[in-house]
Amino acid sequence: MIVMKFGGSSVESAAAIERVAKIVAGRRRERPLVIVSAMAKTTDRLVEIGESAAAGRRAKALRLLEALREFHDRETAALGEQEILRPIFEELTELVHGLAVLGELTPRARDAVMSYGERLSSLIVARYFAHFGLLAVHVDSQRCMITDDRHTQAQPLDAPTRARMKKLAAPQIAAGKIVVMGGFIGATRSGVTTTLGRGGSDYSAAIFGAALGAKRIEIWTDVDGVLTADPRVYAHAKPVPQISFEEAAELAYFGAKVLHPATILPAIEKNIPVQVLNSRRPEAKGTRIARRAAAAGQFRAIACKRNITLVDITSTRMLMAYGFLARIFQVFAAHHTSVDMIATTEVSVSLTVDDTRHLKPIVAELQRIARVEVSGGKAIVCLVGDNVRPTPGISGRVFTAIRDVNVIMISQGASERNLSFVIAETDLPRAVRLLHEAFFK
Ligand code: ASP
Ligand code: MG
């Protein structure tokens, strides 16, 4: 069997769900288990409804709820069976009144409110599949995803979840039915609603896939998978056919937002490959994330981060005394500011931060022990690839490719799969283009 997970924009409307049904029908032989997110921005809306109600703005909460109901009604009009949604919305309305009376939104109540998005979408998608002629059944995720009780960030419990999946979903799949379930939601052992954290449907897909020993997990989104560069910086970025889990993790840190690798860890641990695909262009090959990925030239992708500030700190003594670095980092830590890149010499330290909210007091404190220079408007470019470290001459080739770009700071080694450097933000598009031409042609 395989798992196919569709995100909120892939199921945002009746038309989108029809596209999804076609994609799933094409995979019928592989016995898909389909996991869906809430339709479009439903979860955000639900949060707003819950917060308004608890803040005593009952009328506003009910107005938002009405809009949400209209949206779901409209997108299910073609089914002609809206009565299936009515009890769910009635329950949610009661909940809103309850919250307005209580005047607080505990994490447990927040989970209850947020769960309606996937409860609705999974039911709707299952009905649409049947409407389009697929043999589909809905299985209640809250009876299968058994979690601890850390509300809004609940952790799945492996053994009971596996047991429930084997009991409730596996026989249906074995019987040739397409099982549809909601992502993101679960319940404690005693049946209290929980959620796995925002964006948690990918995690659901990985947990369910691992529980049933899936051959593959497909994450369907609205982009062509992982790209060789940020398309906003370089328009000719190409999809990356395959990538290792560690490379994907490295890219995610740099803000490549396709999916968060931590969410697919349960699949990677079981050696189940994860394929990222585009539901608007199902013919595109997408990106395969696996424990190991075949070598692809020198680098897998170029990541970058804009809006970086460089801080140069020079010891006012001749040499850095011991404890100098510790003192510097204490100052940053005390102000809850994380440092991204670091380079040091005997007398100075250069580092970068992207959060400058606390920079003023940080600089004031550092100035007691050092000379400090701050310069904004920088960017970090990061070349990611499992082969970065073992390849001799690689930095020579990188810096030859961008020889007329002024490189301000370099770091290689913190991880074996990353070569990073700092440049002026204005040089970023040119640097990324030159590197892309040199390494991805
Ligand atoms: N619907 C949930 C959210 O928006 C979970 C997900 O989309 O993965 O956070
Ligand atoms: Mg989402």
C-alpha cells in the first residue's frame, strides 16, 4: 500500500478535490490510503473563531462560523448531501457558545475547535471520491491516531496507533477500498481530541504509513517538489529529482518551505521513501526524499536567506583571552537572539543574526569588552549536498564561479553537507545565477 497526503490547497474546492480524485484513481492498484488536510485556510479560520468566542466576541465568532459553513456548503453543493455536514456544524456552534460562556480557550479547547477542519474535509473528500466512482470509505482518525495529552502539540503513541490502524484501516485497504482519513487530528487513549501541531498532516501521513509499512508516502502540494534554488531569487530553478533526508533538513533550516523533514522522520526511520508532488501538475516528477539519495553532481540545491545582519566583534586586548567567545555568546543568549554563522580569528569574531530586535542592548553590552561593528543588508548563500566535504577543490570551484562577487564571510564544516557564505543582499540574484549556471547545468 501507499499513503497519499493532500494539503489544504490541494483540497481547497470541489474542483481541486476532483483533480485529487483523478490522481488517486490513477494509483488505485497501489492501494492508497488518502490523508487530507483541512480545506484551504480552514484551520486559521477555526482558530479565529475559537479566539473570538473566548474573548467574548460571540457575534463575531458566529459570523465567522457562518462564513465557514457557507464555504463548505458551497464546495459540497455538487454532492447534494449537505445534511452530512449539519451535525458537525451544530456541534461546533454549541462549542462556540460554550467558549463564549467560559471566556477562555485552553489548549484542550483549542484542539477541539481546530479538529473540525480535518473532520469536515476527510468526510467531504470521501464522499466526493464515491461521487466520482471510486470505492472509498472514511475512517475516523480520532479512533486511530492515539496520542499523549500535550494539547496542540500531541505526540502519537506508536503501539496503540499501529494496533488501531491494523484493526480499522488495514482490512478496508486489503478489501480494495480507498480509505480516506483526516491528518493533524487524534485523540488520547481516553478519547479526548488532540492535534499534532500546525501543519501536522504530513506527520499523520508518516505515522500512518510507518504503522502499515507503506511502500511509499506521497506528499501532494502545490509546488513541483524541492527546487534547486529559491524561485523568487532565480527564475530558472529546477525541481530536484531526489534528495537525502539530511539534505532536506539542511534546506528546511534555510527556509525552503516544501515540508518540514522532522515531520517525515517516522517514515525515514522505517526506510519508506517520501515523494513530494504537485497536485496541479501531477505529471511533474516531484522530489523523492529518502535515507540515501543517488549523487547528483556536487550540490543538491542552493538555499539562501535574506535580511541578514553581520556583527564584527574585535577584542580590545591584543589576543582573545580564554572565555572571550563564551562571554560573547552569553550576551546573545541572554537576549534570546540566535546566531547563524560564525567565523573567528585570534582577535575577532564575525557572526550573523537574522533577528535584530534585541541588537541594541546586545551591542551595548558587547562594547564593554570589544569593538563592535554592525552592518545590515546581507544575505547568506548555502550550497547543500551530501558530497560537499569529501570533494577536493570544491570551494575553489564555488568561489571561481562567483569571482566578481564580494564574499564577506565563509563557513564550511558545521555540517558536512553545507558550504555557506555571506554576501551583500544586492549581490544575491547574481551570485545564485552564477552558481546555478556553474553547478546545475
Ligand atoms: N490543517 C492543519 C493546519 O493548517 C494541518 C495541516 O494542514 O497539515 O495546520
Ligand atoms: Mg495546511
